[in-house]
Amino acid sequence: MIHYGFYCDREHEFDEWFDSIADYERKAEAGELACPECGSHEVTKAIAAPNVARGTPAPAPACGMAAGPACGGCTFAEG
């Protein structure tokens, strides 16, 4: 799922969720995007900052779980 922010020509702000970038592009091309407050179809996608993780990523499990199936002996095992 992809989340975009929008604003209409009357300066109402709103958010929409899309299954994919292609889903957004299809709806935008078809004029299916509308402001939920006033119904205007003159909408613009707002500028968005990417969601960037901060800090260091967690290390991979020492048992090798990240590389293949679990052995079943740790908390990462399904069960």
C-alpha cells in the first residue's frame, strides 16, 4: 500500500491510500481522485518526504535465520 497526501484547488488537504503506484496513476489519469470535503477533482499530490529509517539496522540472527529456513530452536521460528 502507498499513502499520498493531496490538496484541492480550494486548499483542502486530504490523504488517500493506493494498492500501488500504478493504481494511483490509473486513478489520476481517469480523474477518479476527488476532494472528500468539497468534491473537487482539481487535486494535486503534495510533496512528501521519504520515510527514512534512522540509526543502525538490527543485526541478523546469529543462527543464520536470515539466510534460510529456521531450525525451530529460537524465537524466530514459526510455530
